Amino acid sequence: MAQVSEIDNLDRRILSMLMVDATRAYTDIAKELQVSGGTVHVRMKKLEDLGVIKGSHLFINPNAVGYDICAFIGIYLEKGSAYQTAVAQMRQVPEIVEMHYTTGQWSMFAKIICRDTLHLREVLNEKIQPIEGVERTETFISLEESITRQVDIL
């Protein structure tokens, strides 16, 4: 993992610009930052090698492709030792788009995307709750995603 001292202000500015628009050309970034395109390319390679950059992704609007329900599931495990087995099985549930192993009330907390409430019920009853080690679940339906962003690195 990268040490903070290995990342300078230019690296942070390049990353910040690409976090806003990952399709932006390195030459455009270089021009704005008054460095060469090669410098941006070398910096990006260094950041990948350091593990700062985990990849790039294309984000779609789930509603635009027929997925109208976003829900969060608090998952209670029978015991903490069931985590590895449970998470391995949950990786096979495509509707789970995020999974966190947590402290506090739940053992795990998942974000799922479903077409509708019938699909949500199917995911809960037929895919998540039958998983070995899952004691019970608690579901929260999101009415609106108000903020989604990455950490401000500048």
C-alpha cells in the first residue's frame, strides 16, 4: 500500500481531475497542469503500481436500465466465525453491489439493487436469508440517493 509521502500535490491534482471525469485525456490534464503528457502517464502508472488507483469504472444509472429499488440490508450472523463462508456465498448474489463487514448492530451491511419490490423479496428470501450463518436480516429501502462521491484528496 502506498505511503502518503509517496503521493505529491501533482499526483493529487491529476487524480482529482480524473475522479471528476475518468475519460479525460492525459494530454488535456497535462495542458491544464502545465506539464507534459508523458509526466501524467508516468504519474498514473506510479499510482497504479502503488495501489492508489484500484481501477476505473463506468457507472450506469440503475433506473435507466429498469432497476428501481436500492436497499440496504443489515445482516445478523449467528456467529462472527460464519463471516468468511457467508461473504463467499454472497459474492454469488449479483444484486449485492456493496458489502461491508461492520462493527455495531449488524455483522454485515449490504447495498443491493433490484428491479422492483417483488425482485427485492426474491433476493432476500431466496438468495440472502438461506445463506449458511445468516441469522436474520433488516432491510431499509432508499427513497433517494442524495450524495455520492469519492473522498476529497486535495
